[in-house]
Amino acid sequence: MLIKNAFLSDGTPADVWVYEGSIRAIGQNLTIGDPEVIDAAGRTLLPGFVDLHCHWRTPGFEYKEDIATGSRAAAAGGYTFVNLMPNTKPVCSSAEQARAVMDKAREVGLCGANQTVSITENFDGHSVARLLELPDDIKFITEDGKGVQSSEVMARAFAICREKGITLMSHAEDMDISPWDYRLAENIETVRNLHLCEYYGTRLHMCHVSTKEAILAISEAKARGVNVTCEVTPHHLWFHDLDYKVNPPIRAAEDVAALVQAIKSGYVDAIATDHAPHSAEDKANGMAGMVGSETAFGVCYTKLCLQEGLPLPLLENLMSRMPAAILGLEKKGEIRPGFDADLVLVDLEHPWTVDAANLHSKSRNTPFDGVQLYGRVCLTVCGGKVTHRDL
Ligand SMILES: [Zn+2]
């Protein structure tokens, strides 16, 4: 495949030659054999996006999303790899269950996937001994959807992860406090986990950071060398004071400003969607979360690049290069010869309007319905194969 007449994120004109799943050459006016030619027509080519935080609801909640529809939604959003959360039914507490999901994702073939495993067994809040027996290919554990409430249990998990080279991902929520003050709940558990990370020297990743206090605590920890990374979501950057149920909640304007400032200062490692599909009925019954795969780039490009002046290569870092590095995906996240042919072509010129009815996800729960954005995904290539085309 030869993608012609594209621009890279820094504005360099480029053709990109893809062969047998890899990027083989980048240059101008490339002519190679008789490839399938895709005319980018001056649009911008980025490395496929990597989502550190995604819910495909398999097993147990396939009526909200399944691996096929989740993959389809990811591809439509320009994603070529996602990191899946374990709050399924049953909870993903074993390597066997994780591998079954990853095998199925490979079979669907539209988007790469890593399935994380829970910190405590079946989210029971205390059993961490089985972490000692996890095989070496399980590198990420998380209790996403809730926090581990006991500091002692979390400390034991950190100690085991240090021995095994596992990264803990933290959904920071003190669940005794969140019913009456979710801001305090996030702030307390963020600071606790930063201290545990520093104490054990174990790598920690803070999910969906949403308050100015939490991002400040993380920034200070990073500045003194703590082994922590963090992500923010598109919806916590776009909305403030919006009554739409999501955990952590939509915050205040000053929190959004603090997150944007932290991005500009280089304290935020990644944008992650927290793609959380729910049926209309579940949503009406108060389930938290929104779908996000298909709106993430448009939201971030419009907010961060157009409104806040962030250079596009920095957004590319947040959506591709850094999340790939955090996941240890050595040949992903950059457009470079020898790297996997995971690519996304985006139209930065023409506005488009989000229409929830046209999403590829099985669920429609999004407060972005009707919002006008720039940065439309026109083509996604994953492993050299076109997985989404809307040229
Ligand atoms: Zn979460």
C-alpha cells in the first residue's frame, strides 16, 4: 500500500509505503512497484492511536458492547490498539480470561488489544496472593471502576508488582468518601497511591485524572522522580459543570484549566478515552460513563490544538507515542520505517458534527451528540490493513 500526498503532524509532506504489515519507507514522490495507492489528498497522517483505558464489556455485558463492535468503534476513531479494563462479568482476574479476550480481538482483526487483570480477586478488595502466580505476559493490573480501599492491601499489591515488573493502574476513588464528595475521594486516593508508589518504587499509572488537586499532586511527584505516569480523558478536557453521570465526574472550569496547563507543561503522559458503553436503559438507571473511542481525536484536536494552541505533534505524543511506550509496544506509536503499519488519516480542515445515531459502538451514551468538532478520522490502517475508511 502506498499512501500518497499526506502531511505528517509537523507539516512535512510525505508518502508512506506499507508492506507486509510494516512501514517500509517515508519520503516524497515514492514510486514502488504496483501497490494499492491511497490518495491522502493533503490530509494529515498520524500514527494509529493507542487507548490506555477502554471497556469492551466482554464477557458478561455484551449487550452494551462486544469485541467486534468495540473494535469497530476503535477503528472508526483512529485507534489501532486498546488496553481493556477488567470490570467484566466475571471480573477478569486470571491470565486465562485475559488471553481469551485477546484471542478474540485478534480474530476480529480490527484493533490490537491488551486485557488487564484485576488487582484483587473478583474485586473482593483483599485477595492479592494470586498476583504472585500471574504469568510474565500480564503486565498491567487495575481495579478500574473502583479503588482498592484498604491501604494495606494496596501496599501488598505494590510489593508484589515490584517483584514481578507489573504496572498498577489506579482508578483513584475512596469509596467511603465518594458518595458525599467525589473530589475529596479522588484527591485522597491519588495521594495515597503516589506515596505507595514512591515507597515501593513500583510503576504506577493514574487513570482519568480530573481534579486540579490530583494533577498537581502527580506533577509534584513526577518532579521529584516518582515512577508515575498519568492520563486524562477528552471529556474531562472538554466539559465542565455538566450534569452527565461519569466517574470521575465532570469537574469545574478551574479543573479543566489545570489539566490543560499540565498538558502544556508536559506532566500528562497520555489521553485515554475511558470508552464506557451503556445501554439506554442502564444509562437511565444511573450507570456512569460514556462512549469515547469515536470522538476522542476530534475533541482533543478542537480543544487542545485549535482552542489552546497545542502543537499537533504534542497531541500525537499524547494519543500515540506515549501510550504505546507506557504499554511497552516497541513498534507502535510512531510513523517510522520498521514500525508496525498502524496509521490514521485525519481531515483537519472541515468541521463535522457528532451524531450518536451513526456511531459504530453498540451503545449511544455520549454527551457529545450534536457537538461540532474539527479533526475527522478518514482512514485507519492497522497492521497494514484498512480497518476504517471514510474518505
Ligand atoms: Zn475508572
